[in-house]
Amino acid sequence: MTSAGSSQGASPDLPDPAGMRASDAERERIAEILREAVAEGRLDMEEFEERLGAAYAARTHGQLEPLVRDLPVPGAAAPAPLSADAGGVAAGGGWAERIGGSPTSKWAVAIMGGFQRKGAWTVPRTFTAFSLMGGGEIDLREARFEDREVVIRCFALMGGVQITVPPDLETHVGGIGLMGGFDHTGSADGDPTGPRVTVTGLAVFGGVSVERKLRKAERRRLKAERRELLRAERRELRDARHGERRERREHRGESRLSLEKDGRDD
């Protein structure tokens, strides 16, 4: 006999795959399918631009899947299903390849000067940044992480600390600003396979900000894609103009023939 409120043979509740957060790698796979489709003539430029914009703005699998439901995957008979454990890093493999290793440094100080932590450095489990009448830059877009849970403590006294993270990195900001600013707008969910970064600390007559930016490789790829779109639009406009000129020439020819025929009839 089953207990009240349950049904015999019922399976435990599972997360809805359509509501699963999409990663940059999954968005890029959808964009590649769309690029292939427009190259094959399956989509016109207007449809392509509309779907591509929706793909890069999508947050979940449920928003991505309808964009390619009527399109084949390049080299396959039908679109491949999105995978919840696909890598979240647009370049250089998945997050698993970037977690682990000895930290490059555990603290940074800027006193009437500045510091930088950027490029391929390894972030420790706890990193402390102190700025006194100076400025610091912490860039996590190309970084490795010692562990999946990372805490960055920032103390800015009449100074500032700028933290830059990729769009798919889960970030939580919880610092305090006292006669200064501690920007919490950088908090956002990210790829569940990646690390979780918590930014905390204190800003007194200073500021701490977290900004989400694309990786350099992704920015270059998007720039090249925009250039290709612009070239395609120019080709389409040129072809349309050529078509209009051809139609005008044909119309003038037909008018001339009609006049000549009328003259012969007279």
C-alpha cells in the first residue's frame, strides 16, 4: 500500500531540462547551427539575425532549443540535444580543465599605486586585495581556480578595486560601502559546472565594482561575425540594386517594342 499523497511507482522529482541554465558553449553551438543554416539558404538574413540575437540572449535550454528545432545540425540528420554537462568555457575546453593547481598569489596591495592580476593566473581559495589611495585590477576571464569555491576580499580606502569576470561565471557580491561604493550589480548565476566566486569586503571613501565582460577570443569572434553579417547585407543590397536595374532595362525594352509596334500599326 502506498502512503497518502504519493502514487505507486512514481519517480522522484527531477529538474526540468528546459529550465537548465545554458552555458556559453551551448549558445555558441546554436549560433554555429544558425550560421550553417544561413549559408545553406535555409534562413534568410533577417531570420538569421533575429535568431542569433535570441541565442546570445538566451538564459536556459528552453529558450535555445526552439531556435534550431526546424534546422539540421551540420554533419548530422537532426539537431543534437543540448547537454546539461557541456563545457561552460567558450574557448580552451570546459571549466573542469581550469579548476585545480597552486595559486599564483594570495594577496595584492596598492598604496598610492596600483596592482594587476590578469591573464592565465591561478586564483586561490581566498584572495585578499587592499587599496589605499590607489587602484587594483583583478581579471578572472582567463584565470584558473584553485577550488570551485573562491572568496575575494576587497578593502578599498580612498581607492578602488575593479573585478572583471566572464559572463558564465557564478558571482555573488556582498561587501559594504561606507561613504563609498560596493557595487552589487555584478552578482549573477553562471555555469553550474564552473567555480563560484564570492566578493566581499569594505569600501571606505572608495569603490569596489564587478563587471561582466566577454573573453578576448569571444569578442574577436563576435567582431568577425558582425563583419561577415555586414558583408552579407551589402551583397544582398547590391544584388537587389542590380535586380532593380535589370527590371528597369527590361521595362524600357518592352516599352520601346510596344511603341514600335504601335507605329507599324498606324
